[in-house]
Amino acid sequence: MDKLQVLLSKGYFPKELPPPFITEDFGKYARELLAIWAANGPLKPGHAKHQRVWEISETEPELYSTPKAKNERRQLHITNPVPQLLLASVMTKNWATISRWLDRQRFSFSRTMISSKSNRAIEEPDFKSNAVHKQLIRATYDVEVKSDVLRFYPSIYTHSVPWAAYGKERVKKNRKKYNDSLGDRIDVILRKCNRGQSVGIPIGPDTSRIVADILSGYIDSRLMLRTGLQRGAADRLQDDWVIGTETVGDAERLLSALRTTYLEVGLEIHGGKTSVIGIVDNVGTPWVHTLQVAARIGPELSGIALQNFCEVALDLQKQNPVDRPLRYALSLIQGSEIKVPDASYLQSFLMRALMVDPRNIDLVSALLINMRHEGRTIHESLITKRLTSIIKGGLERGEHYEVAWAIFLMKGLALPLQLGAQAALLAKIESPAICLLILDMSSRGLAPEAPIRDWERRVKAVSADGPDWLLAYEGVRHGWLADITGAIRADPMLKPFFDRNIVFYDDKRNVPTTKKAVRTRRARSKRLTTAMLWRIITSKYI
């Protein structure tokens, strides 16, 4: 397995983008691109002692806003390909060393390893094993500490990477020794990915997941050393902690140690999400049981049983805005056969579900596009009205995730996008990803209001260091935008992409079929369950 290819093919763009955004070709040609950029720019040899640092410009990522619970937002990043390729190259070349840093993690069920077997280069967190382990803790201890980090990724201090790798005091006492070290190089390139900022790392690329887990490994080892905390007494899911103790006093001491340990690397505990409670007072997540019971009423999930199930799911989401009962319900519906008489009600339910929790628009899109593919009648006026409303409001509020998926869904259902008086908003769109989706719609005659001339002027003098590189390259490659001055095709970063016809936006890529999506989800669940049982049997975590 070529780790560099996998890391860039499956772990570059944020997974929250619609399916057309891909990076398989970028991973495939990664080594060629690195050599060409080194020979012709934009990579230049640095002046470090061992000549292992490349001189590259600071770049500005595209920001892609996604919804969280309770009207909060998270800013994801589509980073520039030059520093992203360089960072992935440095990491994979030194993977044996980085693996040793990652192995310091003591309280996480999820292993940080590059794999070609999953949808992402780094397997997503193992929520199922995490839930089982938390139940084991609650069955063993009387008091529970819950906590997480305040704005984890946006608060990570890039200079803390070498601290976590080699020890903070050691690095600070002998800074020259660690200049141009592996940790230092990761620090430098992270800043090149994110406008030179030393506070905050890009959210979206799997390279950032690796960095976060290196820091978490440092936290785990320091906390264990400081408190003697045993592996079976704590569970950490990225930065979310559950720790079991015998007494409230023990819990307070552990919480103080956890706070102190995070402060060593410039991170703070989230006071609003930190608590010490007795195990008997922990009610867990009863909505899961409620939905499971509702799904089993009747011989199958259809008719009145389906309608009751959907109404229960909507009520539970309103009662539990932080949790994801609606997503769980939608996954159960996805795994069931949708009967023809249920199609009309289900479509109205899906539109209501988007109003209650827009985080699920990706799953709603998959369900509706597959319903159209399977020959179900689509209520075009109902869906068009709801999606147009989402797009109009989202453009005004900068809600990129909802807008991108709504446009993608309209394309999948062949519904025209007409904004009327608000069409002027299109020319002001900051997100190149959304611009590409609208250009795709326009090429199919579904977005007559697309401001193509405005976007051509926008990319005419595009800077490859800025966020518009994706719009410039894919707009010209597809023939949707004109390269007015020829500067786009001649750009030192973009020219090798054109020469190899590297695809970052595949206008034919769609959501997976329902059968494939369910099969993939079940295979992952089986794989992770097997790993979880092995860890429990071998007493690695208890």
C-alpha cells in the first residue's frame, strides 16, 4: 500500500463535501507532482541545515461552514494542494516515527493508522466501541467525570507538535537542537496550510486528525504519569472524555490533573461540557431504545408503523438537539425497503427533517436520489420549494454545507434552481465549491441565473495561493469558465493538473446506491465490532 497515495486520495478534502468532490487522481500523481513542483516551482529548497524544509508560500484555505447542534457552526477547510501534498509526504516518509508517537494513546479505542480499506485514509472514530467501553466504566465505578476540550482543532498551537513529540521542557531548553526536526517540519507546513497561523489547524484533512492524535497521545501519557490513571478507568473519543472513579474527591483530583495537562499544550477544558456525577444519576441516551422499539412495531417499517416511527424521531430530535436521533432514524429507514404507498409521506417527512436538523441533508439527499433512481414519483414542487428556501437562506448566512448539498440534491433530481430577486447573491458566493456545483447545474440547463461572467473575471488573475484555485482549475477544465488571459493553464501549480487531467470535481459522481451504502455501513460495523471484542478479550482496555 502506498501510504502517500491513500492519504491524499481518501483523506484530503473534508468528507462533508458532496460526492463530486474527489481527490483520487491527486493521490495517484502525488509523487510526480512533488517532483515537478520542486523543479519548476512553487516548491523551492529551503535553507535549513539538512535541506529537508521546502520554501513555500503561505496559502489561504477555502472555508466551508457546517452545522453543529444548537445553531453552532464549524469551519472546515479545503487546503491548498501544495502544502497539503508536502505535509502528507513528510508524514508518510516518517510514518514509523509518527506511529510511535501515536502509540502513546492509552485511553482511545480508535487506532490512528492509514488504511485503504475504509472510506477515509484514517478510519473515523469507533463510536460503537467507545459506547461499549463507557458502559463497562459505568458498571465498574461509582462516579463519572465527563469533559472535552474547548474548540479543539481551532485552538491547537502548531508549535505544540514538537512539544508532544519530544517533550515540552526538552524542546524549550534546547530549541536549536529541534529546529528542522520532524515535529518542527510538521509545525511549519501546518502554518503554510492556514495563512501562517500558529493557532488552529485545518479541519477536514486526515493529516490534521494525525496531528490531533499525536497531541492526544502526549496528553494520555502525561495524565497517566501524573495520576496513575488506569486504561480501563477512562475512555477518550478524540477530545471527549469519560473517566470512572470511586469517589467525588478522586473525580475532582483527576479533573484538575486533566485541566493542567491540556494547559501544558495551550488547550483548555470546556467548562460547559464538564461534569462530575454519580453513575446512578447518568441516564445515558434513552432515545436509542425508544427508536428501536418504535421501529419494531408491526411486521415491517411501512404504513402507519413508518409514520409513527418518523413522528417519534422528529419529537426525539427536538427533545435532544445535541444528539442525533433523526440521523439514527434515517439510517434505519435507509436499511428498509421503501414501499410505493409510503413514498409520498416519506418525502414530506424528509423535508420536515431538514427543518428540524439540517445536519442530515446528506442522508436525505441519498434517500431521495435513490428513490428517484428506483422509479418512485418525486413531489418536485414540494422539494423544490424547501430546497430553494434552504439555498436562499444559506447564501445569506454563509451556510455552505446546507447550500452545497441542496444544490447537489436539486441536480440529482433534475430540479431547476431559480432564485429570482435573490439571484444577485450568486455573484457574491465566497465558496468555490458551491460555485462549481452551480456551474455544473448551469451546464445542464438547471441554473440559468449562474453569473458566469462574474466568475470568469474573478479567476482571471487568480492566485494559486488563494482559495479560488479549485474554481479556476475545474471551471476551466470542464469548459464552464473561459481562461481569458491564459494565466490559469500556465500557472506553475495548475499546469501539471491540466497536463494529467487530474479530477477534483467529477460531475458524474453520485451518492452510492442504498444497497451499497447499507452494505458498507454493516461491513464497517462488523469490522469494528470484531476489533472491539478482541481488545476486550485480551484485556487491553479493561
